[in-house]
Amino acid sequence: LLDGSSITFSQLQGNTVLLVFFDTTCPECQLQLALLDGVVNQFAERNFSLLAVNRGQSREEVTQFAEKKGYNFNIALDPDATIYSLYATQYVPRCFIIDPLGRLIARSVGYSTDEFDLLKDVILNNLQN
């Protein structure tokens, strides 16, 4: 993570996880990232975790970007895109919703408000089950 700590998926087990891959220079990513604090707040009292993973940029670049934007959610670094390559070969933003048992239950490529609203609905429905 940007703060130097580490996180593993086993630590997130039992939570519904929104995994977001992004690049700070991607306009669609920037639109989506601007909504993530709201998602964290919306599901704050639930078993929900957000992990935004930067694809291919340095700690310095991502830290400056996150500080400038005032983001308060977990941002992880993937400087050589190793983690990203487990999920995809191209395109950001890319979102995945993982259920409390570690199963992939939804995914999206790109950004639109309608698509993002659908992802939030999937999270909400999963949290209610």
C-alpha cells in the first residue's frame, strides 16, 4: 500500500471486495476514483473493503496523485503490473467484485455512471445476503 504496509486477499476474506485497477493518467479512471470515497462511506458499517491498485506507476507518482486528490481509501502499488496481469492484459479502469468466500461475482471494463451504479447494486445485494 502507499503507506508502506501490505495487504493480502486472505486478510480481506469475509468481506465483499471491490478491486479497482487504475492509472493516474487515465481520464476514465480519474472519474471513477472520484466516486470511491463515497462507496467506502456508503458501505462503511458493512463487511466491505475497497482496494484500488495502481497499474505500472511509481510510488512517488501515485502518492502525489492521491494526496492532490485527497483520497482516503486504500491504494496499492503494482509497479510491474504483476497483479494486474493475473486479472487482465489491457485496459483500465477495470473493476472486480469478490464475494466473502473469494469468488468473483462481477466485473467491468471502462467507466460509465450506469455501469458503476450496477457495480454498487451488486455490492449492496451481496452484503444483504
